[in-house]
Amino acid sequence: MTRLAAFSHPFLLGFEEFERTLDRLAKSGDGYPPYNIEQTGENGLRITLAVAGFAAADLTVQVEDNQLIVRGKQVDDPKRVFLHRGIAGRQFQRAFMLADGIEVVSASLADGLLHVDLARPPIETRVRRIEIRDGAGGPVALDATGNR
């Protein structure tokens, strides 16, 4: 059976890696820890993860290539004896793909919530004229306005 790729349209060139990344993210269906993503301004984003029971020392936030990775691992205190343990304390790894240019500004932990603030730079329009060569390899003559 042939798989219809989301980015298989002939006008979408060079998006193969992006499609593989989307496939990988779709397969990582673990919902722990729960999180929110909110817009905090015109160019600001905030990811908030519910990490009850984790201390700052139990958490790591790092950027690998274009991926924000949040990891949590608690060290059990052998002196503590739980009669009931309903607060999840299992280790986790949560990854978020970041678009080019998005920067991680800060991370903070308060009231069992880990906040990771991101900044999205304003989009700049890029225009570049490509010189067209004739069949012999020489440049095509252009007038002062850039027309042939």
C-alpha cells in the first residue's frame, strides 16, 4: 500500500526531514507530564508543564538542534515511607520541535509548574534576484531596471 505523504506535493521541495520529524512526534503519544502552550505577547510563547513533586534539581531543560527537550528524574529518598503514592514521580522526557529562529529565553519552577519562555523573532521577508544565464553560460543582458 502506498502511503500518501503530507508534503508530497511537487511545490513543497526539501521538506522530507520535516515530515520525518512530524511522524516521530506523532508516535510519541505519552501524555505525561501534561502541558500547556500559550502565547504571551506578539512574539512570545510559554510552555507550562505540570511537574508536581519535582524540584529544580530533578529537571533539565535543553535545546538540541531545533528541539526543546525537558527531562525529569526524581531520586527516591530511602528515608521516606509512602502509605499511598498518588503523585506521579516517574521520570519523563518531553520534546517540542522549534521553528528556525525561536529562542528559549528562560525557565522557571513555581507551584509545581515548570514555565519555559520562548521568543519568536519577527518574520523578515527575503527577496533575492537570481541571474539567468544564456545557453552558452554567459549572463543575459539586463537594462538599468533589471529587465531584459
